[in-house]
Amino acid sequence: AQSVTQLGSHVSVSEGALVLLRCNYSSSVPPYLFWYVQYPNQGLQLLLKYTSAATLVKGINGFEAEFKKSETSFHLTKPSAHMSDAAEYFCAVTGGQTGANNLFFGTGTRLTVIP
Amino acid sequence: NAGVTQTPKFQVLKTGQSMTLQCAQDMNHNSMYWYRQDPGMGLRLIYYSASEGTTDKGEVPNGYNVSRLNKREFSLRLESAAPSQTSVYFCASSVRDRANYGYTFGSGTRLTVV
């Protein structure tokens, strides 16, 4: 079975500061991991994904995430926050033969960017 | 390129009423999914269809039915709506039945049951 835990339902950063959103996963098989972003009143948009290639994954809008198997983590970072980054971010996991159809989502982290 | 289109965008139902949420994708994806999003709970899978002609239950299927009408369309039906089904519903699709390809989401249907 797969699951993800996102630490911190709300994160606030100042514009220009580092963004760090935490995600830890649990998986009995090698995982595929994803970060999605949701802007107000919109659907989810894929930011980046890890599918067992490079452990450091770069995504859209300057975001990146590093897969750390020893820590079972896939934290999302951005060096310098922009006002347009304010949104809700979801980590998700799937993988293996069982349940390969299903993405399991975390409960989300709402990012606020302070001018 | 429209991607995944959901209708309606908003709906208010009375308890006990029925309705069908429509979803269509124009990306020739094989797999389609219905999720519900509730505050503090993330997205939970209701039903999915790995390919045309097949449907399977997800985490929270009770109170819902689905139909994969053809490769493009996947509908979600509430036979007798309950206040607990007040939520935002998202349809998604993917290239194959393995989610490592990533999902494309619709913009959602906001449903209120009174």
C-alpha cells in the first residue's frame, strides 16, 4: 500500500525567500512520486514527477524536488518565492503492480507568500 | 486543446435528488478517474476506469456509480444525494493505466447538497 504525509497544512514565506514543502511517503514497492499545484478554483496541475530516473527532479515554475530513499522523502523546494506561487500543493504516490492505477494524495499544503 | 472538460461547474441539490456529473477528455487517454476533494483530506479516489469498458472502485465508492460511455467520456452518478456528498469533484485522465505518466485534471464540479 502507498501513502504520503505532508507536514504542515499551511506554510508562509516572504517573497524572495526559500520555499520548502515537505512530503514523506510510504510504499511497499518502488514508488513514483508527484507534486501537483492547485490555484484557487482550478484543477490540479502537474509540477514534477519522480519515476526512478534522476533523484533530483526539476519541474515547472522553478520548482524542484529530491527523492531520498533513505529518508522516504520527496520535499519540494524553490530558491526564491514569487507572489504567483501562492497556491495549494499536493504530494502524491503510486507504484508497483498493485494499485498502479491509483494516485494516493497527501492532504495538501497551502502556501502563502507575503509581500 | 481542451484537455479534460467537466460539467457542470456548480450544482446545488436537495437531499435525495439524483444527478450525473459529466467528464470528457480529448487526449485519447485510456484511463479516467473520479476524485472528491474535501478540506483537510486531500483528494480521494471514488472510481476509476483503466480502459474503455472497465470500471473499478476506489477508496470511497459508496453512494456513487460510474459509466465509461466510450473512450472519451466517464460519468459519475449520485443516485440519492446526501449532505455528506457535498464536495468538489475532479475528473482526471492518463495515457495508460500506470500513473507514472501523470494525470490531467479537469477544473472541477463544486457540489452542494442541502
